[in-house]
Amino acid sequence: AAVAAATGAPARADWPPAAARERASAVFPLSEHDAVVGRLAAGPLQPRPVPAGALAFLRGLPDSACESEADSRRAAEGMRRMPRRLRDTLLQFQLRGVETLLRWRGRGLLADEMGLGKTLQAIGFLGALQPWPALLVVPASLRLMWAEELERWLPELLTPSDVRLVASSSDALHQDERTPKVTITSFRLATLLQAGLRTRPWRAVVVDESHALSSQPKGSDAQQTEAVAALASGVPHLLLLSGTPSLSKPFCLWRQIHMLRPGLLGPDKWSFGREYCGSVRLGTGYFVPLGGGCRDWELNLLLRRAVMIRRRKAEVLTELPLKRRRWLRLPLLPLLAASEPGASLTDTLSLGERAAGGQPDASSAAAAAATAAPSGRALTGDGGEEIGGGEEGGGGGEAGSG
């Protein structure tokens, strides 16, 4: 009401939404932003302006039917390029997710809840864009799963020789070696091998469990965060995947969003902390209260409009299948080496299940372990590998759960 009185603008009965009624009471065209702020500042109110990065983004949104139509046409072309079998397997909300990423020109944060098929949507994204060569940075225990799922869902586009698994420094690409269509590595190896990886002409980078790239409230960010950010710098297409993009507080988000749209949340993390996290200066560093944040409604609106796709199971429950089955493949050689002499196969598999963090019954685990990995890939590595596959009724990876 005070805003409306100061500016002479009529209040709207449908605005703001209930969740934000204590924060605003009038809506103005963006073109009048500067005039409205100036008028408010001349009166008894002390307006807190929209951060410059957010304002620049909003002013840069398509304001004509032609621009919007071009984005839609680009997305439709990409969806048609996606292999038919994969397109028919994706659920409707997953198709909408891929299409939105294409409308955003292949740059976004897919933050669906766990179990809603982020892996399969990412593969659909790659199948639609076909941005080779592509670099995938994933947790070490998921490298084999990603390789198998890519070969499973994109056989028309990728052969086993097109997918390079970097499981150790000895697997690094040699200087005179051609860049494969897809290279899959872990966060640790991406950090160790970043000098060589940065010389490659990547057209896309996909980061799984991207919350590992969180921003630190004091000093510089972690070494792996800086390394992966450097690898993604200048790459045309960037896809981040995380069911929990902010593990504890909004401040953790800054690095991920800055990688996708530099400047959207401010020129640096300190500016973001001041505007959206209520951070205060303590000596030479910043202190960000645990879970603290301000302007949350504005931040959420900005992220969803610009870079983030977030769906919860409750929102898409009617689109989920009743049940999905998955295999859990275990690396037998490391398990046998770690087991006690004379231990039974059941005891050995139980050891692997605990290492992989799962609790499947021994009979299903034994059947899965006895199944050879596609393309003759050895089931070895530095931990249990959880592999998508064998579902009833289609789907793959974490395509859905009941």
C-alpha cells in the first residue's frame, strides 16, 4: 500500500502471490523501473534496488514474438533429432525438461528430486543437441553407469569406441590423440588432468552431482570447484545435475549459477552473499549464517526463470510409472580381495552391497554381478557401481520410481 501511495499506481487484487504479500503490493512495467525507484527514493521510503545482474537479465529477456518463436523452433528441431526410442521412453515431464534446456540454448541446472530421471534427461539432452565432443564430470562410482547408459540409449550416435572412460591418470588423452565424442571422468581426475583437458575443443560439459561445486563463504573455493569451473568456461553448452543443488544455504549456489550465467547473481560471491544471503563482514572474510537467506522469493523466481528446472515427486506423481526394477552390478575382483579367506559368495556380495550403500537381496545381486558389462567393460573401479538397466516397461538410469 505504501508503494502504491508513493507512486500513485493502483494496487492489483491478483498480485502479489500469497507467499510474498508482506514484501510487495504493486506491479510496474520493467521499463518504468528506474522512474519508480527514483520516485520512491525521493519520498519517505528507502527502496532496496534489484541487483544489477538480475535486472540486466530481466531486461534481456525476449520481448517479442519473433525471439520467442526462434527459441521454440530451436527446441523443436532438437527434439526431432533425438533418437526415436529414447524420445518415446522419456516421460512427459522429462520431455518438457529437455525441451526447456534446449530453449535455454543448452545451459541449465536440472535439479529434479532424486528418482525423477535426471540421468535419462541428460542423455536425452545430449541426443538432441549432439554436441560432440562432450566432457562428463561425475562421481567416480558413477563413471561406468554413465558409459553403459550412453551406449544403451544412444547406439545410433555412439559406439563403444566413441566413449572414453578416464579411470586413472594413465587413461588421460594423449596430446596427439583425437578427442573422442564423449569423455567421462571423475571430479578428482578432472582436477589432476585439467591442463590437458582444457586444450580439448569441448562443445558441452555435463556435471553430475554438481552440488560438489559449492561456494565457500571465506577465501577461495575448493580446488576441484575451481578446476571444473575452468573446464566449463567458454564451452557453448553446460548442464549441471543435482537433486540438492544447495546442501545447506543459498550461498552454496553461487558458483553453479555463475558457471551457467556469469553475472546473473552478481559479479562475485561476496555481492551475492550481501544481496541474497544477508552476509555480514567479519574482518577480512564474510560470515553467512547457516541456512540464512533473504529475498528468497525473488531468488527462486529468478533461478526458475533463468537457469533451474526443479520438479518434486508430488508434482509429477500422476506421470510416474508404478514400479521400476534396477540391477546393482558389483566389481567382484576387489570384493574377493577384501573378503575373508573361505568366505561364501553371499558374504562377499554383502560386503559389496554395504560398500555401494545399497541393500538388495543376495540373489538379485549375485545375478547382476554374474552379468557381463556391456561392450566388455571390466567391472573394476574404486567402489561399487550402481548401474541402471533391466527395468520393466522401459526407462533407464533413475527414470522414475514408485
